[in-house]
Amino acid sequence: MRISQHPQRVALHNEIHARPPQALEVPLAISHVVMGCDAQQREASREHLAELARNHHLSAPDASSTHVRMDLGLFRLRWELHTEFVSWTFMRNLDPEGFGEREPVTAMQGVAQQWLDALPGQCLAGVHCWVLAQQSFGGGSLVKHVLNEDTLLASRVCNGLADLYADFTLHADGFSRMVLLCEGVAPRRLGRLVQCLLEIETYRMAALLGLPAAREAAVVLASAERELAELAHAIRAATRDDEAQLLDRLTRLAAQVESQHATTHARFSASAAYFELVDKRIADLSEVPVPGLQTVREFMERRLTPARSTCAWASRRQDALSQRVSRISSLLRTRVEIEQQQSSQALLEAMNDRQGMQLQLQSTVEGLSVAAITYYIVGLISYLAKGALHWGWPWSGELTAAAAIPAVALGVWWSLRRMHRRVFHG
């Protein structure tokens, strides 16, 4: 095509095929391990996978791959890179002879133990799954040697084409277990079913990562709520001198609440998304109940709902506390601002009073100035009159000065008032 292509078109188009299910056939043993990893450990996982490939004379995976499948002879491997974890799924053919009568063979038994022990990260989830042809569940041998009878749950899945048995219990090897009995399920459909079951366990554990954070947040939130209640009560009875200290305490509390909110918000959001994925995968099973036993949906609703509610409640509680702190902070700031405005108004009134006094003093000074200027001008007129007697001026100097006083005083006063109006009134 000659038309201009979006630079992300191919990557976005292939995203729908990023982690396709693998065609599977019975009988099969599957071991699924989920390792929680940070960014450095995810890259180490890629290198660990490349090491395994080199040991089996295979080419290393591409540096940008997030999904790799390998056939290593004794077992097959499916590797998936996620944001918070890396999943390793090992698969091998299984001899069903005597299954349920003794401890079953797992897919990981064909993997080098030294290489397994060096998997980067920390194990978050692990499950063994055995996929067998449809058979009778009588005799209790399957439960006795494979699953925990006390926590056993079962259902018919895949529109009745398969029977699922699981216990969601950690056994001695640290793995939970599932048994899938099916007959006549197409390989690709069986691959989708197995992938759905493994993702239920994976996303269930990833979702529960928010539970410890919610419990820790509850302790901090309880303390913060008590302090906020004390601050609200103190604000009601606070004086002007107490407000600065209260505002400082409230600011520190707001910083603490927002810091915790920022720390846990991503975790709670991720948990909510994982819980939704668990619900979706359970819905995809299309379960039909088996009499006397819980289905996966019933089990998860009873056991997982409290943890989900705790995470959601902690998130809502954080939001509510943040809003309450913000409202009380706004209230206290408004109160401080009003008092500052009142202080400013009182200061302006005091300045106005001082200005009035200054005007009165200025008027007094102006009166004295009129008298002083009149005195000097009249003195000059007296001297002028005395000198003018030699040229025929009829009045003496004292008489001339006395007659000039009213006119001079009035002229000086009028001149000062005129100058005052120009300066203060434009």
C-alpha cells in the first residue's frame, strides 16, 4: 500500500493476537507459575528464558516479545510478560494409568530444578492442572490423592462438555490443584478453557495484592480520621491566636492523607481491574452446578467478595477523607481570610482617623501659616510706607501696616486654600 501508514498500526492490529490460546489434547499435565516482578526482574526473566532456549539449542526470543512458546522435548513452555508479573506455563503429555491412586506426575518434574530455583521474582501463584479424558469420579481415590476433599468444588463447564474439579488449597509443594475431565472438546477450545482456568487463579492472586495495602491504609485512615475530628472540634472553639497552629496541623494532615492516597491509588485501581477480569473469566466457563458441591462462581463470590469490598471500601474511604480534609481546610482558610479582612478594615479605619487628625493639624498649621505670612508681609509694607514718606505718602508706616493687615490676611488665606484644593482635589 502506498498510502501513509500509522506508525503503530501493525502493533495495534496484532494486539488482538498478543496471547492466543494454545491447542491442547488430552491427557496432559500443566504447571503454571506466576512470578511477581519489578522492571529489572522482568528483564531478568527474559534473559532466564533465553538461557533455557540456549541450553536446548534453540534461538533466543526477540527482545520485544511479551509472549513466547517453546517445545523443549520433554515439556512445552509458554512464557508471558505482564506489567506486574511474569507467568511460566509448563506442559507435558501424561500417562493416565493409575491417576488418582497415587501422587500424580506434574509438568514441572521434567524441568531442571536448578533452573527453576533461579526464576527471577517472587512466586505469587502456582497451580497444577491435569487434563484427562472423561471418566468416573467414584471411589473417592481422585479426591484422596489429588485434591483436598474438605475444600473441593466442582462444576460442568464448556457447555457441559467437561467436568472441573478444584480445591484452591495450597498443597505441600506450594501449588493449588485442578482436574479437568473432558471428552470430545476440540483442541483449540480446550486450550481456551485451560487458559481461562489458569487466568482465574493468576488474576485472583494479582487482585488480592490490594488487600494488605487496604488493611495498612485502614490503620492510617483511622488515625487520620480521629485527628481530623479533633481538629474540627478545636476549630469551633479556636481563637485568633490558635488559628495559625491549627492551620499548620491541618496542612500536615492533608499532606499525610494525600501521600497515602497517591501511594495506594494505583494498587487499588489495579486490584479493581483484576477483580473484573476474574469475573469475566468465571463467566466464560459457563458453569453448570454439580449436586452437593460449590461451583467456582459460588466459591469466589463467598471467599473473594470480602477482600474486594475491603479494597473498594479503603479506596472510597481515602477519597472521602481527602474531601473532608479539603472542606475543613477551606473553612479554616476562609475564617482566617475573613479575620485578615477585618484586621485590614480596622487598619484602614485607623489610617483614616490618623488622616483626619493630620488634616486637623494641617488646618491648624495653615492658620498659623496665615498669621506668620501676614506678619512678614505687613512688616514689609510698614517698611515700604516709612520709606515712601519722603516721596509724599500721606500715612505713617504703622497706620499703613494696620490698614493692610485685613487685606493681606485674606489674600494669604485665599491663596493657601486654592493651593490645597489643587493638591488634594485635582
